[in-house]
Amino acid sequence: MPEELLCVNNITKSYAGVKALEDVSLNINRGEIHCLVGENGSGKSTLIKIIAGVVTPDAGEIHINGKHYPKLRPIDSIREGIQIIYQDFSLFPNLTVAENIALNHELARGQKLVNWRRVRQVATAAMQQIGIKLDLDARVEQISVADKQLTAISRALLQNAQLIIMDEPTTALTQREVRSLFAVIKSLQARGISILFVSHKLNEVLEISNKTMILRNGRKVVDADAREFDRAKLVYYMTGRQIDDSTYDYRPGELTVPLLKVENLTSHGNFSDISFELMPGEILGITGLLGSGRTELALALFGVQPADSGTISVEGKPVEICSIQDSIAHGIGYVPEDRLTEGLFLDQSIGRNIVVRTIDRYVGRGGLLDGREVEKGIQAGVNQLSIKAGSPALPVKSLSGGNQQRVVLAKWLASSPRILVLNGPTVGVDIGSKSELHEILRELARQGMGLIVISDDIPELMQTCSRILLMRRGRLVDEFRRQDTTENQLTLKLTEA
Ligand code: ADP
Ligand code: MG
């Protein structure tokens, strides 16, 4: 019989009339890795705070280690061995790793004088428990996000943790850091510690969890053994709809001249000897870990950080790309990282949002805005991205989420590029919006545009690209065709040293 550690029953919590959680129940057994999954705003953080005793539910029961807590306080939760690793880790930036891990523990022993040698010993022992080694004397403000997280986990261990809750722990981690976090989680589990892992990243959930609970709009949709789920099911439960999981097949057209041809492109210290071609209608993926040179390559194509040598040809003609103006003039567009998630001006019209970045090209000789040209520009964006709106004069907030995303992209496409480079287009985006965005990219490719998607999100690459190039330490080291590879193979290749 598995031993039950935590049992919350029929929890309800509202904020000013908005139901953050409604009738939610959750059981966690010892040594179990439980994933809590849901889109942004579904109530995950609220549930965690209730378990921590930080937020009091309006209704419902909480039992920890068999004990009923009618009004759970943070101190109760901590005494019962519940430790939460929040996204900011709550560490002291100006203290060292050792101090952050062990100071609390030492002070709790009630001595007036801190024994610094013991602080180091205790911190070392905590790290050994999960097989990690950090520089004890480094100041926390100077270490990586991943190491901060490991510091917070080590500290939790010293608080006699029985359940460690991690709120979206992989958000700021590289693939490799995710691998080592997972190893740590497994070793915690081996010590009988339970984990509640909060995420909306499907791969991670599928890989790490024993049990999975899905929240949607504050309600529990399902809670079951992790083996019951595959990608499609997770997505369905999270979003409440069947998500288009289709892939894109590039069919070579009659044109044999590449839209873009890059030969031996080199930027000293960033990347070297990069050669590839992009055909009209093709979506080419470029992947690599942080520091592989993938972003620098994109910046060179867009003229932000021009390359030192090599050639770039557009539609068969060599071009000079020394500035952003050059690349725009040759029909190359670039969407920087995170820009597809940045805000729109929701109260302003759809039209204004579309032309806001390019407004200066509509200024005529007399310095006046040419209204007719502006209208044309707006209409072009609406048409190209099939934005479904009564009129471009309506405010953006009147659109559905998917159409709002089209407006964001229309804004970036207002310079009418034929080649579009997107860097991490869906970092931090919900699964539902993500799949809509992928469909937009496929549509643009069908219209004959050539796209380059730079990403380390393997499922994203598999769903949008027909060909994927792998960069490592500034070089192209491999090329994959989507039909001939799998997500697992690609993940392995990506994370190989
Ligand atoms: P998640 O962590 O899944 O993104 P949250 O638990 O943070 O979701 O939020 C669930 C809902 O409750 C959201 O609609 C959010 O706006 C609302 N909410 C959360 N905390 C507060 C708060 N302190 N005051 C008002 N509304 C809140
Ligand atoms: Mg949250």
C-alpha cells in the first residue's frame, strides 16, 4: 500500500469573485513524482500556495501525514516537511551557496554563534545527498539559475523535506540543465521524497511524472497514472480541444533557385563556415544549445551583426548584408526571441497594431502620413495572415487569442519579407496558442515564403520544419529530415556534448 503524504479535498478559492480553484482534490503518496499541469491562469500556483499554508482556501480540507489541518499555517506546512521552490527561489543573493543552504538549519539549532565550519559541512552533506557539487563560497548572485535552483533544493533537504514542490522549475533552464534537474528529482524520489512538479511543458511531464493532474480554468479535469497520457491527451485535457498536431510537408516546386543561399558564412568567435539553402515554401529549422551560435547566425542574416566572410545570395543573386536596412531591402525579415509573446496595444485598433512598427514608411514627402497607403498596408497584413475581424478599425481585444497572434505576426511582416527568420518563436507560449502559431507559419510557407525557425523546442521543430540543421560550437554539425528522424533522436543529438 502506498503511504499517503498529502490529501487535499474539494478545495475552492475565489479572488474578488473570480474562481481561481473550484472543488479541486489532490492526493500525493510518498516517493511519488506528481505533475500538476495546466495553462497559464488555470490555478496551479494558487493550489501550491494553499498547500504551503500561504493562501487560505474558502472551502475544502487539508490532511498532511494523516493529520487534519482546519486552518493550515505556513509553519505547519513546513513542520510537516513541505518545501516549496518558487520561481524566484527566495535565496539571499549576497550570501554564499553554503550560507544559503545551511544557515537556516544552523540557526534553528538555537546557538548564538554560527559555526562556519559546520555550515560548510552541513551544506556539503546536503549536496551529496542528491549527487551535486557547487562552489560553496560563490555568492548566490553570481551563480547560474540552474545552480540557484540546486541551492534551493539542497536547503529544502535540510528542512527535512518530505514533499518538494517546484513551480515551473525548468522555465529558465537550458536542455542540459533540465537533464541534471531531472537526475536530481529522481534521486530525491529514491530517498522517498515526493515531488510535485508544476509545468506546462508536455515533454517534461511525459518524461518525469508518475501521476499527472490537469487543471483547466480552476477545475480538475483529470488526475491519473502518468502512463494513461500521451501528448495528444495532455493537450486535449489542458485546452479542452483537439489541437492540430499536424506537420508540414514541403513539396519542392518547379523553382530550383533557392530563395536564400548561404555559403561559408563566418563570424569570428561566433560561427564559422556555415552553408545551407532555403527554398520558397520551405520551413528550415536551426537548432542548437545556447551558445551554439544559432542566434548570432540569425543576427548576421538580418544585418544586426554582419558576418566577417562568406556569401549570402537571395534568389540566385549575391547580396551584401551589412545592416538591417540591407536585409529588409532584400526581403529578409526577423522576429527576435520573445517578440511573438510581447504585448499588443489591446485597446487600439487592429490596423494600428499592424502598422505601428513600420509607420515611418507611410510618411509622404511633406512629412504627412499617407492614409491610403496606411490602409493598404493594414489590408495587406489582414489578408496575408487571414485575420478574421469585422473591421481592422476594431480594437485588438475584440479578437480571439489566435487572431491576436496573427496581428502580432502581421506587425513583424509589415515590411513584406519573402524570407522570415524567427528566433525562439514560442518560448513561454501556452500550448494552445503555440499550435495556432505553428499553423500560421505553415500557412505562410504554403504562400511561398521561406522560413527559418531557430529553436531548441524539438516538438516545435518537428511540427513546423521539413529539415532541421544542428549547430554546435559555431558549426553546422548535422542535418535531419523530419520524416527520417524522431523527437527522441533529435533530443539526444541536441544534448550530446
Ligand atoms: P497558474 O499558476 O496556473 O498560472 P494562478 O493560480 O496563478 O494560475 O491563477 C489562477 C487564477 O486566479 C487566475 O485567473 C489569476 O488571475 C487569479 N489569481 C491568482 N492569484 C490572485 C490574486 N492574488 N488576486 C487576484 N486574482 C488572483
Ligand atoms: Mg503559476
